[in-house]
Amino acid sequence: MSITKQQIEKLAARVESSTRELISIVSSHNIRQATEVCWEWTTENGKATCGGIGALAEFIKNGCKTVRWVGQRNHVRLAVNGTSVWTTSNGG
């Protein structure tokens, strides 16, 4: 199956449009990578928050509205090495 020039141009236009939209979101929500696995951004309420790439993707996917957790979350969990880790500060 070969792709036509028109299909390539249409795809390029969609990518360009999506890139502009993403750049706008990154700028308006101060999205930045804080550590190798943690991202930081500003919520719709102006509150700084952080989380992994999955949490950031959900934030963007939900129209840049913070996902509200349904149930209670434990603020302490065990890390890989068996030590207790507070999770509230990292989005949880």
C-alpha cells in the first residue's frame, strides 16, 4: 500500500495543528518535566501539581481539568526497597 502526496499533506496539516495545540497547553499550564519520572503543571484552579506521565496525559485528555479521585487514597505506600513513602506530595 502506498501513500499519496495528498494523504501526506493532510497528515502533515493534522500534525502541525496538534503540535500548535499542545504547545499552547504546555505554555498555559506551565508543564515541565521535574525529574526523570515526574512532571509538574498548573491546574485549572491555578494550583501547582505533579505526577507521572500517565497523570499528565489524563490531565490533557480531560481538557486540562483535574481528575478527582473517587475513593480515599492511602497517603503512605511501600517503595520498591520496602521503605514507607509519602504519596500526597507527588499526586499519589
